[in-house]
Amino acid sequence: MIGQVAHLCRHPIKSVGYEEVERVALTVGKAFPFDREWAIAHEAASFEGAPDGWQPKRNFLRGVAAEGLMAVSCTADPAARSLVLRQPVLGEIRVAPDDPADSTRLIDWLLPLWPDSRPAPSRVVRAPGQAMTDVPEAWVAVLNLASNRALGQRLGQALSIHRWRGNIWLDGLAPWEEFGLIGRRLHVGGAVLEVMVRITRCQATMANPDTGRRDADTLGALNDGYGHQDFGVYARVVDGGDVARGDGVEMA
């Protein structure tokens, strides 16, 4: 065993809300369940290809443009397709994003966080069967707690895991060992994942998920300390199965 599952996280609305869960059922060819199920398009969005398919992140509200979005937490009810969202300044809202009235309420709730200099949020969208992740492939984001601790030590402060919007956090690996797993397969609980590529990061990670304010130069620490701007890896599910916190991780 090379490690264990420390955290499982989903983000039902792209860039708006994070939630930890105890267990999840991974499916071949699918992203993390109920992750990036919706995204909020802005007025300047220009969709490519099928209008109800995956679209590039530039079309949506993101934490890189509004750090207050990083402080939204979430409690989701996938069966009801409803969410409770909380933010330190905005308070709490309960919405079912598929409902047109609720999607309007959601956009109105988020407006105080979005800069006037940016194209205004306009509508909630989803791509049936495809998560609105940052990449078009249906991958999950696998991150390493030891790498997070190492970067925090370089910065002189503890870093919340929710800065990175990962899905599966592993403990027991050496710092940055995840990069050496590219091309390898891992037994993670009852599933098998193939590690694909490194994840390059943006300025959204500079914001503290507790406050929604930028307080750590994560990108500077990565570039100066390690010569890159990468944190975590993407992996694809090659054998589906249940994964729970505390499950072991082994080389396949």
C-alpha cells in the first residue's frame, strides 16, 4: 500500500461551492459524481461545438476573476438535485439549479461577488453526462496532502485543501510523488485509476476558502520553489467501484 484516501470532495457548481463526502461510486469514463454538474455562464460566453456539450472555462464565472467565490461551501442533495450554498458575506441560499426561478435567484445571490468590470453572469448551464471541469476529458483530480503541506511550509502558513478544488486527496505519499505516477494505474478503494497528466494552476488558488480573500502567493511559491505551476494530477477511471475515506491505495 502506498497511501490512503484522506478526503473526497465535489463541487456541484463550477467555481461555486465545495463539499466533502465520505464515499463515492466511480464509473468508467465518468468524472467524479455530482462534480461540476452546473456552471454559470457570463454574457460574453461563446460556446463551441454542441451548445449542450462541454465548454472551455473562459465562458464561466471563476474564482480567478472573483476570489469571493472561493469561499462558497456547499451541502448537496444529488437525488433532489438541490444545494445549500453558504458564503461568509452573502449568507445562505437553497437552490435547485435546474429550476429557472432558482437559477435566477442563484445569479442574483452571487452578483455582489462578481466585479462590475467583467461580463455579468447570465445563465446556469449544464452538459448532460459531462462535467464542466477545466478539461474536456471525463477525468478526476487526484491530489497529495504531503505536497500541500510542503507548499504551505514554503509559504509559512497552512493551506486549506479547498484552494485546489481536487476530488481525491491521498495521504502517505512523499511530497510531489504524484507526478511520478503519470502513466501508472492505482487501485483506489474498489476502483482503478490511470494517472494521466499534471494539473497547471491559476490565481484562484491564492484565495483563502474561509475568507474569500487572497492571502497566499501559491503560484509564486510553486514557480520559485519547484520551477513549475503544477499541483495535482488528473486520472481517468478505468475500472469503476466504490471509494471511501480511509481506503487504501496500491499500485495496480
